[in-house]
Amino acid sequence: MDYKKIIKQNLANVLEASDLDGLGKKIKGKVRDIYEKDQKLVLITTDRQSAFDRNLAMIPFKGQVLTETSNFWFEQVKDIVPNHVLDLPDPNVVVAQKCKIFPIEFVVRGFLTGVTSTAVWTAYKNGEREFCGNHLPDNMVKNQHFEQPIITPTTKSDEHDEKITPQEIIEKNLMTAAEWEETSQLALSIFKRGQEIAASHNLILVDTKYEFGYDENGNIILCDEIHTPDSSRYWLKETYQKRIARGEEPENIDKEFLRLWFKEHCDPYNDPELPAAPEDLVIELSYRYITLYEMITGRKMKFHTGDIRERIKENLQKKGYL
């Protein structure tokens, strides 16, 4: 099956936004449209590609890949922690229980890496050895693994997330000490399971982020998404050691090349209008999402090529949500 040919045929068949009357109050996120209905959330994952706090392009099948990858992982870790999933009525849709979300993102890192101004490697090379409450040893090199994964929490914000220490989280009453202790241990356990499963599929789960909340009975619940190509970094396992030994960057399957294209061709933070993403880059990014889905899950991609909006509407009607 020629995946890139299928992607090209579906360049216009993308879900940019949903508009479902009768589904409740709508909240538009960067990638998901969220509807509140009867103490439930209907999460519709679109094909929007977000970066620089704006939408860059529409990527065919991205919403399906994110939803189905997350659903795979929720199943793999449900013995560690319950999750918010109630129903899966459509390849792009999750019906979830409404939880009170902790205002903290649990960023778990297995390696000293990153290129942004807030990345742990950026801080380390500038001499920082205390990072979000973690003491980092001297003489580490870029892309080296930590002896034990670390949690580098951030505050949740619609603008820019800010790093924070566990002590500050407790002092600011964002979480109690008991809540922090329980959720941080859950995050490390989930990450360990993720790394084990990824390794069995020739991948290294490098870092990721989790969101937790608690339900009406006070139970801690894993929410949002888990170990998707949007929330996580993956490297190819079989070439990692050789490339590190040669001082090269690990092989990855990620979306950074599209961000770089926009940085080279415009000012993505300030230009009122952005240029259209080149077709070949959109196809390549869709292909990478699908490749990662298949590697992570061990499953073959099932291409749903009909009208996405109509399919979602029909599937929600069948289940009585509309």
C-alpha cells in the first residue's frame, strides 16, 4: 500500500474544526475541540498542526493517529492508573469523564536533551545543575540518559508553560504534598511502562508529559493524551548507541522539520499571515505520524477516507450523543 499516495489523495479531506450543535458548550484547544455534555467531555481531535502558538497546516489523518495512539496507551497502563475514557465512538473522538484537572503538567524526561530555551539541555550547558527540583550531575553530555527518569513539572497556561519545583507547587497550594507524591509516582510508573513497550518496538521513549485530575469520588485519573507523537519524543533504538558514540544526534521521527521551514521562511510569531506549508512537507509529516503509530502500536493503519465531519456526526448520533 502506497501510504504517501493515499495521503496525497486526502490532502483536502481534513478536519480543520468541528461544529456540532446539540453537543454542549464548545472549547477550542490547539488541536482538540472539546464539548461539555452532561458531566462528560466529548474530545474531537482535529488535523490541526500547532506551533508558535498558532496553526501551521492541516495534516491528513493526524487526528485519527493521535486518538488511536492515545487509546492504545491508555489500555497499556490502565492497571497502573484509571483514565478518563468512557467511550470511543469514532476514530477521532473520545468521550471522557469530566475531572478536576491539576494545574500542573507532569513532564517526565529520560534523557538530557532538547533545543528550546526552556529545555533541560539548554539549562545544563549554561551551567544549571538544579532543574525543577532535580539535581543534575556534572560531566553529562547531550542526549545522555539519566540514571533514573526525572520529573520537571510546569504550570499549565494558555500562553507559555513555566517550569516549577515540587516545593513551589505545594507552597502555592497548586497541589497538596500527598497529591504530588501520589501523582509523581504514577507518572514515573507510566513512563517506565511506556519505555518498556517502546523498546520492544525498536523505539526509545525519550520524554513526555502527563495530565492528571480527580473524579467526583476523589480518585486520581490520567487525562488528556498519553505517549502520542504530539506529547512525546521518540528516537530509533537500534541506531542510538552508535550515533551517540560518533557525537551525532539520535535518529528520530518527529515534526521539527516543519517548524524549521516556517522559521526559515517567515516570522511565525509575529507575521499576521503565514505562507502555506509546502505540499511535500505536509505529506511527509502525515507519513511520519502514521509510521510512528504503526511502530508504537504494532498495528497497521486503517485509513478512513470518507467525509470526516459526516462520519463523526453519524457515529455520535448512533451512540445517542447527538
